[in-house]
Amino acid sequence: MRLSKQLATVTAVMLGTVALMGQGQAQAPAAGPARAQPAPGGFGGTPILHTVKEGKLYWAIAGAVVGIIIGDHGVILIDDGFAHVDDVVKKLTDKPITTVIETHDDTDHINGLYTTPNADKLKIIAMEDNWKQQWTTFKWTEKPKAACPQSPMPPAPNVIVRQDKVATTIDGVKMVFHHYGPSHTGHDLIIELPDYKVAFVGDVVFNNDLFPDHPGLPPQDHNMFWKSEKRGTPLGMFHNVDELLKLNVVGYVSGHSSHLMSKADIKRVRDDVKTDYDKEAKMTRSGMSLDDIRKAVGEDKYPPGPRGGCIAYVDLPWYAYNETKRDMEELKNNGTVK
Ligand SMILES: [Zn+2]
């Protein structure tokens, strides 16, 4: 069922989708041969604005999604991933941006902070491991800095969430913070907005193809990927989606989707990935090597080099193989498997 129908059942109404022309400079994609103009809503393109409730709740997408919540006195952003989000906000309200909540620390979700006014005075809310990740390893560990120059560090989180089900009210807006263990990263933060019956889920589950300029993700990855260097794992995603499905919401705003995802949408992504993961885990238990599994599922046709550009990319068979092997070894060491 489409979003607008679902939202009609609650006070939140999907009012429309508007491409915002004439925004500031968006972040340029990685240098390379001449490219076509970035598409509206894509990385580096003009942000596209979606309205959940006029005057109250919006989200904009330019590659990654930024949630825009109008509070009593200021504006709360969920992620701040593309340049000049403040230009989008100015078209909606005169209130200043006061708070940014980070779903995780990937650059496409936080690097807009460089262009947000008074960024060093904002309340920046994140999971504890997000904060640690930013202070310890930070961005250039993802790929060599020479090949993928990154910006200096943006202002770090200064309000830390450590638990699941942390209910609070910020600037008159009710929120519940959730953390269901590792999924896209080890520190994914989900923001439930009970008054609007939506949840912002970051990259726990999404369905846009993030690498259209590259050979594309193999079908068995279902457009999803996980950050192994930040303790992300598809195993955790299965559990995270199971928990998300229990929330009393009618839709999910993901970090990379062009529509509000329904319960059926996120369940489908989860089930599709799990079906292939389970198949690959079974191959592992039958004694196949990782190379053989990659060949068997066609993953070998997608060399890791170009895929993902400046981010670390690890394919689904890698997770299925290594996580299954690890469990087999640990069980064997404990004497429970012969
Ligand atoms: Zn992302």
C-alpha cells in the first residue's frame, strides 16, 4: 500500500513532494571523468522535499535523507548529510536549527554540518559508539586519504544515547530513541516520533541504489550494504527490522529511500536479504570456500574495486561466510559440534 493511503489513517498526511530549485552548492561526488548533472534527489543534486505534516515534519533527500522537525522554538534535524540543509529549512520556517540527531556517523549523514550555521553551538545527539567512532578512527580509515580526500572532522556529538527506548521531549516534540544492536553500523540510532507515527531508521534498511554510476550491486545484495569496519552486519539487520516492525508507526523514513517505506516494504527487504544470506550460510556449512560461494551466486562478476567509490564495501557472501565460519569454530571449540 502506498504511503499516502497509510498516512491518511493518522493525523500525518503526505502532502507532496517538491524539488527545491536553487539550493546552495551540494557536495560534489568523487572526482572522475565528466559526469552528467546529478539528478534531483540524488547525491550532489537538488534536494527533493517530502511533507509528512505541513508546518511540522518534513524530510529532504539529496542522496541521503535529512529529517526536518519544526519544534516550538527551533528546528531539529535528523541527520545533516548534504550541504546547505539550512536553505531548505529557510523555505519552511524562520526558526533556527538548534539540534541535530545523527542516525550514524557515515559521512553522507553528517557532513552537511560543515555548512550548517553555528554548528559548534548545536545540540548534537548520537549513540555512544558514534561519538567514539568519530573521535578515534574517523573517516579516512575507510579508504586511503590520498585516494579519497575527506573533510576535517565536523562538530562531534555532545548528547549521548546509550540505551533502547529512551523517551524524551525536545522543543515540544515527543521522541523515542531506539537501538537494537548492530545493523548498518554498531551504533545505529532509530528515532520514533509517536505523534506522527513515523520512525527515522537511518541505514538500517533502505532501498535506493546508491551506486548507479558503478556496475551496480549484485542482485543478491538487494541494494543494501553494511559497514563491517563499524561492526555493521546483516545478521543484526534481520533483528533490527523485526524490532522495527513492532513499532506503532505507519511508515519508516530511511537514510536512502525516495518514499516512506511501509511495514511490508521493510519486511520485504529483510526477507530478500535473509533468504540469500541463509543460502550462502548453508553453502559455507557444506564446506564451500568464499570464492566458490561468490561464483555460485554471481558475486564474482562485481569486483569490489569500483563499487562503493570511497566507502568500504563488503558483499553479502563475505558476511554469510565469515559469520557462519565463526559460529562453527566457536561451537567446535566449545565441544558442542563434532
Ligand atoms: Zn547512508
